Amino acid sequence: MNSFDRETLRALADDGNERALDRLADLAEARDDVQELSDLLDEGCLHAGELLTRRAAAARDLRELQRIADAGYDEAGEVLDRLLAPPD
């Protein structure tokens, strides 16, 4: 990943640049900043939703998966459904 100044990425994201939002999510993930990832998801960053879903699925955190799905990342709902499905 290219190393970019967070403030520059934030300015680009604020102007509607979705790739800049994705890079901000990558930076938040690298810093283990779950709150920033959540904030980015609330801004519509699907990449943040993907990263949060991976974390929640690994932790088997059903409530967090529901929250992520409710915030607009549909894959979290699919993961939640798989976890809740009866064993084969």
C-alpha cells in the first residue's frame, strides 16, 4: 500500500473520493482502530464494512455482525446467517 498523509486522504474522502475512504480504512485497520472503521462504515465505506465483518466473524460476535449489516454492509448479514444456521 502506498503511504499517504491521512489528512490528504481525509480531504479527498470528504470530497467524495471512495478510494481515499478505502485507504483510510486500511490505515485504521493497520492501527487496530475499530472506532474509525465504524465511523468510515457509517460514511458509506464498504471496505470498512468488509474489514469489520472479518473481525466480527473471527470473534463470532453476532451483535457486531448485525450492527454492521444494519449500517449497510450486506455481506455481514450473510455471515451472520451462516453462523446462525443449524449445523449440517
